[in-house]
Amino acid sequence: MNRMMISAASALAMAVAVSAASAEPAVVYDAGGKFDKSFNEAAYNGIEKYKADSGDSYAEFEVQTDAQREQAFRRMAQRGADPVIGIGFSQATALEKVAKEFPDRHFAIIDMVVDLPNVQSIVFKEHEGSFLVGMAAAMASKSAKVGFVGGMDIPLIRRFACGYAQGAKYADPDVAVTENMTGTTPAAWNDPTKGAELARGQFDQGVDVIFAAAGGTGSGVYQAAKDAGKLAIGVDSNQNHLHPGTMLTSMLKRVDVAVYDSAMAVKNGNWQAGVTELGLAQDGVGWALDEHNASLISDDMKARIEAAKADIIAGKIVVHDYMADSSCPL
């Protein structure tokens, strides 16, 4: 074993050092790192809240390579972590394999369904939240041209894009929507330089509001928007504070709540396996309005967005789900 492999193995062992007696939770973050200011960081915030509220500690590991996923889950389960929570669809294969090996341990996965009696699968209706920020984009746009920058080109991210486009068209049927994906590998989640390049390309075409659903890549989009005097929309976590005056809003995906609830359910003895789907009705997705973007959202914009939110919850507006039908009718 070379020095790099020894170092990685040692780091993993240290990261998951949690006693079997404590049965404390563990989190395996996806590519991009826990401080990506987006998806992974939402999970981190959730497990930190659990730590603060419960008084328990937790184990964690930040995946650098695909080979580390299975090793991380197995080592955490061996050390007694409970539940073991995988962040992101990419964790599904490794988590499923290890969950079968430890049928008495609880597992949870975000953004994918693993059908096992000891796995809780938590998925979100991202298209519903994206619809609302698409409305905001269209209403804020002065050029009637809005954009979308996705991370890895997968059906999940196209669900964001399709929901966004539907919301934009609902607010303004004449708005034009430009869409780019960053790449086809996990590296697409952590490429701010490429994000900035794609954003600048859209701005050159007249786009003046861009929604980035791209993990850490989004930071490049937001910086490009600030530099160009345009608007951007954050994702997953509330990113309004990153560039006040530039961030129109953020599409909230409550990964923090999902992680917190799963860990607390094990602690309280009421954990359940199966699929949990979180949309607007469950406050699992939404849009962010706070002191950092209040000046960018008019009363009329807020009223229209909130009315659409109520209509989606009531079933009066049905937002097409790209993952149920891989088309985007506009």
C-alpha cells in the first residue's frame, strides 16, 4: 500500500471513529465537500443542529473518490454509527450493499430510493420549488431572458431546470429560457470556473437572471452575476447572504431538515423505513425571502409567488415532473 492509500485509510478511520455503545449518527457527504455552500452544507447544518439539540456527537466523511463510498459506509456501520446517512444519489449503490450486510443498523439516503427494510429514502419535489424561483426570475428580468446552469447532467438536475422553466413561463409566457449543464461527471459539482464561464456566456446573450443548481459550481455563477451587475438564484441552502443585491432568491431544499429528522428519529425510537417525499406541502422545498434580498422582491412578486405556491399545494397548478416523464412541455 502506497503512502497516499495509507493516508486515505487513516483519514477514513479517524473520521468514522465513533463507539458502538454511543450509537451516534454518521454522515457521508457527496462530491464537492461539506462546505459547498449548497447541498452538502445543508446536510452539515442539519447534523450540526442535531448535535446541538441532542448533545450527541456524530461521525462524518467527505467522499473524494467513488472507491471511498462503500468503505466509508461499512466502517461507520462497523463502529456502531446509527443511523448512517448518505448524501446524494451517487451513494445509493454503496449504501445498498452495506445496508444488506448490517440489517440491524438504520441507514438513510438523500435523493435516491433504496428499497430495503432498514433504509429510509428521502426525496424532494425539486420541480415545485424551482417553479417558484422561475416565477421570480421572469418577474425580475428586464430583458425577458432568464437562464439556468445545472451541475452534472442527470435527470434530477433536469427536474430543477424543467420546473424553473415552467415557473418562468407561468409568470411571463414570452420569457426565453437558456439552459446549460456543467458536465457529465461528478466533477461538475465543484467547478466554479466553468460555472462563471457558462454564466458569462448567457449574459452575453442578454440573459439577466440565472438560477444555478450546481453545487459548488454555483459560486462561480454568483460571482459572475455580481461582476456583471446581473441577478442570480441560489439552490438548496439559503444563499441570499453570499452576494446581497445580486442574489434574487434561493430555491430551498431542506436537506438539513431531512438529516436532522432521520437522526433524531433513531434517537427517539420512532425511525421508519420507506420513502419520504418532501414538496411544498411538507415544507421540504420553497423559496427564500430575507433581509438580504427583500429589496429585490416587490410586494406584487411576493403575492404572485405565494399564490402560486398555494395553488400547487391545492393541486390547482400541477408542475410537470421531468423524472416521471422525461420531457418538459412548455
